[in-house]
Amino acid sequence: MAQLIVRNLEEDLVRELKVRAARSNRSAEAEHREILRAVLRARSVGKTFKQQLSEMPGGGREEDFARPRDRGRRTRL
């Protein structure tokens, strides 16, 4: 397995990571791994917006959306 060293993190960020890890009963290192997995795999597994649109069923024929021609109403001038 590869190793990753992250340097020059802000103290408050490290503190938040430790708090989040404690809530999940994990070490800060395990929590860091879980965050990376969740973020990086979510993007690669999910479908793109274009793919989702192309899989949607058709919305009908053009004639279904035709508007009657509005001629207005007669007025006296």
C-alpha cells in the first residue's frame, strides 16, 4: 500500500479531523483515509449529468407541446 504525507495543514483543520474521527470511533489517520475514499470514489462511480439526461425517457412528441396561435381579441379603437 502507498503512503501519503500531508504537510502544512492549519491547526484548526487538524483539530476538526480529530473531532470527526473521535465521533466515528476512528483514528485521525483512518478518518483521513475514509474522507479520501468517499470524495474520490464518489466522483468516479457516479454518472455524469449528460449521462443522466440521456437516460431519461422521452417527454412526448413536438405536437404535444404545440401552442394554439393566439389571435388576440377584437377591440374598438
